[in-house]
Amino acid sequence: MSSPTNPNQGSFFGSFYMVIACLSFALMLVFVKLAGQKFAMHTYEITFWRVLFSLVVLGGFSWAKGRDFRTAYPKEHFWRSLAGSVALLMNFYVVLHLPLAMASTLQNTSALFLGLLSIIILKQKPSPISWVSLILGFIGIVILLKPSTGGDTFAMLMGLMSGAISGYAYLQVRELSLLGEPAWRIVFYFSLLSTLMSGVLALFFGFTPLSLASLPYVVGVGITALAGQLLMTYAYQVGQKFVVATLSYLGVVFVILFGVVLFGEVLDAWALVGIAIIVASGIISAKK
């Protein structure tokens, strides 16, 4: 994909890429949930197939392009990859145990935790709008996690922890980018460590034998995850940041629709209010 030279064209393509990226990520969650429900696949093996697909495709493409896999920052890559791997394992666990919309929204709290960690770790001074976004977001989290919303309390807490750890992982990604590490190498090392971690765990707990029936779901997880990541990257490259960041919350709309149509999931009023507040917080944050 080449970057459009016309600003208006770039804005259109940026928006278009983000909408398709949101659809891809929503479909990924659908494939994850179906793999768990139809074939009793557990979190570790679904994670393994998801990251192995990215590792093989990205690694093979980078090798064919003659890219240099060596890095001067192995320690930084390790901590970013470890955080991302743990967050991904948690996220897939949450998808298997909560309604899709709730699982997706809890994962999206990573933006809130990224802002909070930037204040705590990087000593950044937040603007007034940043404080509004953070406070609003955490109010939404409290509402979403109220016992009256029902669901698996442990899974909800896992979802919140996944968002927090993802926020730390994104902080590390930003630091690696500032050090000059290319995005492909960051994703490659994350995929490598995550494949090793989830593979060991899956071997310990047991792999579900792949079949002609389950293969499309496993491949679907890998394809939609990689497509979503690439499309989101292109969207931020060519689009207007605020518009693209705002459109990223279409993912919540897609997963609510998929949850209702495919799984008969119905959220109560409090859960919907909490989701709406968290989404509004993210949109406000993107405007700063």
C-alpha cells in the first residue's frame, strides 16, 4: 500500500483502513470465541496459533526482503514482548469467558493505562483534557465492573489487568520506536517470545488436535489479527490522527453486533453506559 499524496485522499484512505482494521479485529474475537466454544480450545493454544501465524508470515517476508533481525536493545525487546504476551493470553481468556463487547472494551482501557503510566513512569505533565479523559475513563471502568452487570468477576478483573499490562507494552513500544527500532522488528520479537511462551503452556495443558473443521477458525484468527494490525498501521500513517483514533472505537460497535447476532449476548443498561463512557474517554484522549 502506498501513501496517498493528496491530503483529502489520505484522510479518506486512513479512515477506510481503520474501519476495515476494526472489522478485522472484531472478526478475530469471533474466531477466538468460536474456536473455544466449538472445539474446546483453551487460551494457550489459540494464542499460540495466532502469534505463530504472524511469526511465520512476518519473519518470512522480512527474511525475503533481506532485513536485519539483529537488535542493539535485546533487554527492551524482552520486556515489551513479555508484557505483550501476558496481555494477549489474558485477553483471549477474557474473550472466552465474557461477552465480546465487554472483553473488547476492557482491552481498550490500555489507552487509559498508557496515559496513567506516562505520568507515573515518564513523569509527563498531563494537560487538563488528559485529566478529564483519565477520570472519565476510570469512572466508566467502575460502572462496567459493577457486580450488577453480571458475568464472570474473575474474567472482568483479568480483562482490566490485560488493559493495564497492554498499556505498559505500548509504552515500551513507544520507547523502542524512539530508539530507532522499526515496527516490524518490534512485532517480530513479540511474536517470537509469545509463540514460545504460549507453545510451552499449550504443551503442558495439552493441544486440541487440528481437524478440517477447526482449521478455518485457527487460520481465521491468524489472518484477521495480522490484517487488522497492518491496516491499523497504514491508517495512522496516511490518515488524520484524531479521525483515525476516533474511528478505532467502531470496533466496539462491531463486536456488540457480532455478540448479539452470533452469540445472543445481551448487555444490561449499566454495562452499556460503562462502555459508552470508556469510548467517550478514548475519543477525548485522542483529541489532545
